[in-house]
Amino acid sequence: MKRVEIEWEDSSAYEGWTKIEHVKSNKPARCITVGWLLSSNKECVVVASTRSMRKGGPCNGDMCIPRSAITSIKTLKRGEK
């Protein structure tokens, strides 16, 4: 199973009452997710931040990232963070 670093853009919002001029200048949030690549297809990439090293073991911290939000995917070498 490969470890990957995915750069992607997400929606962003202010919480609570916010001045309109601040809201008008809001931009998408640039995100970086690092995890184990579980699956990949034309719609999305699925990663997990933690996995059991047992054969067929469970995973935790899973995320499905839409392909339309992804700006880059880099395969990480063993020991690389």
C-alpha cells in the first residue's frame, strides 16, 4: 500500500457574524492530506491516516477527496514525512 501526500482545495467559511468585506474576500482553503492510498478512481481518492500493519487489518482516519478538488498527488518514499 502506498503512502501519498495530496494537495487539494476545500470550501471555507467564517463562523458567526462576519463583516461583509471579509466574506467577499474569502478564498478556498488549501489543504494537504498525508495517508495510505486505499483506492483511486475517476471520481475520488480514498486515503486513511492510520492503518494496522496486520495483513487485512483495519484503518482509521479515512477520507474521500473528490478528484475535482485535487491539485496534486505525490507518492511518499518509506521514511519520508
